[in-house]
Amino acid sequence: MALNLRSGLFAAGFLISCIGQASALPGYEQQRKELEAVMDDLIAWFPGAWDSTPQIYYEHTVAMPKDGEHEQWHRTFARIDAPQIGDVVFYGQINAGGRDGPIIGGSQVLYKAVIDEALGAVNIFGQGPADPEKYENLQDHPELWGEVKMRDPGALNCDWLWRRDGAQLFGVLQGNTPDKQQYGPGTCAFISKRTDAEFKADAEWVLTPDQLWLYDNNWSAGMLFLGREDQTHIKLYRSRPYTCKIKDADGKRTVDAYDRGYRTQVKTKDGKDATLMLLRAAYPAADGFGLDDRMKLMLIDGEWTSPPFTAADTTPLAKKITLEASGISATCKIADKFPPMTAN
């Protein structure tokens, strides 16, 4: 079953976010050839596993925002073969707290991408699937791709317009009729059929091959119900799969892991519980200047956001990392692909 957490936005059929204000839109037109290249990059960059753990760890160990830490999301995107929806279709979902966490209620979304020369953008239409529980972890069930449908494709209120801006792709929300654009670029507002109140979204995404930055504020009847007053963004980082062999006081085991914050409980030779975490992130540089992209395998006493009491350190794209300390031995090696996600 899905976790019903902040489902209002997702039930509306999209989850659109940004790193800045809507006024930061790319201020130039993009022609057909460029839009085809944008589509190619969306197809190449979107699919995969994304996680916000590196951001949260940084917030706890380096600098915490005034409004507190961001949510921990593990976000999955996959391109699926669903011609009944369109030629280019993605499926996405969010698991709360990590890859093994419950699916956030309403976060399952089907995305149909089309080139719109009139708008000078790749337009992505997003809406949740009909009968969403049947299609949990849809990325792992190609036998269902040919039957899944959007909940109500005739009731789409917002365009999601993607363009290139330098080395990144920039997606901005926009009401699909002038009356839904009353709050300016980057916004979509309409009267919700569910609540009979005005729904307003101020939202953008920024995508690169390795990072996905989300800004998303949503209001109902003038009250902010999703997003942050400080207008800061959630940063998600592309994850890679690993397989870890672990030996501790409880014995030996092999686990499926990933490099953006996989965690498991281990026991030291003294019988004390500890957290083993594999995390590629931006850490304070050893020379004290700036941040370095590193991968670490850490042993942590207490909350996983605490500094480790010991750690192995290697390059960010290393294929192997080993840690031996306190009677615990762990070796993690890059894997060919992620295993299917577990049912909720």
C-alpha cells in the first residue's frame, strides 16, 4: 500500500519543481532541431533512480537551512512502452525515506512528452494512473505497460514546458489557457473539482545527467500545503547500484545497495548496534577549501545524519570500496543494474 503523505499535489496529476523563480525562464526561442535534441536528452537523462540523501546529510553535517532539512525522497523514473498513451512515455514514483521505503500516496505519475513548436518547448503532460495500486513499481513490470492508462487525460490543466538553458534542461509549469496563467510565468492556477477552491502551483525543475533540482510550492484557497516558505529546492542525485558483502557479529550476508545513501544495521564485535551507510556526496574538502565529490562507506553510531566514527573513502565513481573496523567487514562492488523494487 502507498504511504498517504502530502498527496494533494500528486492527486492533481503532477509534481513540478525548481531551483529558482519562474522569472528565470530561458528568454529565447528554440527551433525544431533544438527541441528534438531536448527530447533526446530527456529520454537519456530522466530514467533512473534519484535520491535526496546527499543533500540531507550535507544539511546535518555542514549547513542546515533556516526552515529545517528537506524531505528524503528516492525517486524513480522509467521510459515505458505505452503506445496507448503516446510515443514517448515515462513512469515515475517517489519512495519515502529511501529505495526500500513506502510509495508516497499519489506520487505515481505517467508522463507523455511531445514536441510543441508553437510553444517552443517539449511539453510533458503528467497525470496519475487509473487504479494506481495495481501499477506500483510499474518500471519493473513491462507486462503491464501496454494496459496502463492516465486517470482522466481530458482533465489536464497545466503544461510542463522543457527547454535547454546552457548545459541543463529547464522545465517550467504553465497553465494551458490564459485564465490559468494569471499569476505569471512558471505558475498554473485553476478551480479544483475536488475541493471547489483555487489550486495554484509555482513550480520548475532543472535536470542534468547527474542531478535533478526541484522547487515546488502549492496552495489551496491561498494556503501553502506543499512546499517550503524559504523557497529552497530539493536536490536529487542519480544513484548507481552496488552489491555489498557484509560480515559482522551477526554473521555474513549479501545485500543490494546503492551509492546515494543506502543504509543497513550492523553489529560491532562488542555487540553494539551501528549504521553502515554507502554515500556518494559533496563532502568538505580535506584541504579545507570548498567541497569534494567523494564516495564513502561509513560506520555511524546513532542517527544516520551524524558524523561517522570511521569511514573508508574513495573516488566518486569507484567500482569497489571496502571498510574493516570494529569487527565489521564490508565490501561494496558496482552492480550491472538495480534489482526490482519490493512491493509496498
